[in-house]
Amino acid sequence: MKLTKLNIITKNEKYPIIIGSNLTSNISKILKLNSIDFKKCLLVIDKNIPKKFISNIKRSLKKKELNTLFFNASEKNKNLNSVNKILEILLTKNFTRNDCLISLGGGITGDVSGFAASLFKRGLKFVNIPTTLLAQVDSSIGGKTGVNSRHGKNLIGSFYQPSLVLSDTQFLKSLSKRQIICGYGEVLKHSLIDNKKFFYFLDKNLQEILNLSSPFIEKAIYQSCKIKKKIVEKDEKEIGLRKVLNFGHTFGHAYEACLGYSYKLNHGEAVILGMKTALNFSLSKNILSKSEHNLIINHIDNSDLSFSIKKYFSINDLNKILSFMIKDKKNNSAKINLVLLKKIGKPIFNKHYSKKNLSLFLRKFLIN
């Protein structure tokens, strides 16, 4: 069992992220080594998880009192009803704050489970086992939990750090190419906002990473987690610096919401499309140079991430997109707050633009 460990240390919490292969078969041992003890456990499991992984985990936890809830993970089910189902089981089975909730699935499963864990008796132990590349490099790190509403994405939630994050690369082999590309978008984002050297590593080894070849995929996950760790430790509650992690997300979340969180555009694809929009906007405002813009866009175009806003939206969707951007939780005025890129490794945040300014910009891409 070869593993790599990163410790996240925030103002109030300290917990490990463990990265490796075939870790879930040894979950009981890993929990013990990290001083996580409990009698009862609720497993919230994405319905798409292969049965062999579930069997391995249950076998390893056979000495615990296990309860299981299978969750149909989708943006439409990322809501308060799903949270209530989890809470009802915890209450009916008389869980205590010393017991544990374990999430087994992608970012949606982790967000819903983490939010429920934060609410139950004001917090019980929470272990996150992210099973998608997107969740392993992004949503499982940093303690953001939450659900969607008809008003927008992730507008109801809390900051609640897990006791442990277990990233087993074995799960990635069960993913589709679309899901891998979706997760790679966040890996790319981390390189763009923090580390040009990491960007060049990705550019050089792109196909090996997308094919999940060792040691390239493990290094990409580790470096990506390391970047997010550094940012989260400096700004746990997203007061300042942590906002840079939203690069591409203000546009991306609006695209998702505009399509009603449908399978036409998943979260990772929306973020990639959002990053492309943010890069084009950075160029249009003379914030980003043409050479760096082209370097990034060429990388995206060479990695099957080449989505076009015109593919999903028409000029008739413009006002709807803008209305969701205005409702974004990062805004605190009538203007829209964006994260833009000055150069690779140098993001800028708290850049505010009017609805009219963004309307004129987006209009060009929706008409041409």
C-alpha cells in the first residue's frame, strides 16, 4: 500500500489527505493510524460506484455498526431534500457526535454528505472518499459543503472540514474519458493560478495524465492538492486569497444554472468553458498578454477541452446567464466580481464589472 500524505492545517482543524492506490481495502487500518475511532458509521454511496469497492470497504469496516444510503448523485439532487434523508437516518439510528459519516462518491456526494455532517448535532466525524478526479483535486479539499437551490448553485452551505480525505486512484479507472477531462480542468486551473512550472509539466505530459499513467497522474493529483492546501490554509473562509480558486467559476456556474444543471454540460466542462471565457475577457481588458493567452488556449485545444460557448447557448440566453452571474455568492454589490489572469501563476481577484460591460463582451461570442 504505497501512499502520499498531505496535512491540511487551518485555524481550527488539522486533517490528512492520503493519496495512493488500493487504499479503500485498508480503510480500517488507515483510520486507526490517523486516530479516527467510532462505533457507528453511515456510508453515503454514489449509486455508480462499482460493487467491488463497496464490498472492500464494508469488509474492512466489519467490526463497526454499518448503515448504508445509496445516493443518485446529480446536480438536481444536490438539494436540501437529500440532506434531510441523511439526517433522518442519523437521527433514527441514534447516532452521536462521536460516530462517523463516510462519503463515497464524487463532488456532489461529498458536498451533500459534508453539509449533512456539519448540521447533525452541530457536527459529527466526516470522512470523504472522493472517487472522481474532479473531487480528488478540488471539492474534497478545503471544507466547502453545500447544496443548490432554484436561485443558483451552492448558495446554501457551510465550511466544515473533514476528519480525513482518502483519494484512491483505483476509482479513476472506472471513470469515462469525459469524467477524466472534467477533473483535469480543475488540475489545469490550479496550475494557472499558482505555478507555471506545474503548467509546463501538464503541457508536456498531457496524454499520460489523461490516460491515468503512473507516476504522472499521481504527481498531477498531488501537486494540485498541494496548491489548494496552500491557499486554503491561508484563507479558510474565502475572505481574500481563496477567491482565486474561483477562476472560471463565475462564468461556469452561470452556464450550469442556465442549462438547469443538465447532463449537457457537467460541472468540470462548465468550469473549463468558464476559464476560456475568463481568459478571453482578461485578454480583452489587456490584463493578459496575447502570447500567454495563446499558450493556454492551445493547451486546452490539444486536450479535448475545446468547448465553445456557442455550442450550448444563443444570444437569447444572454440575460439569463447574466442574471445567474449577478446572483453569484461572491458578489456584494450590483457589479459582478471576477477572478482574472494577469499571467500564468498570477491571478487577480476582486475585479468588478457592470452587467452592461459583460453583456457587450459575451454578446460577441454568442453572435459570431
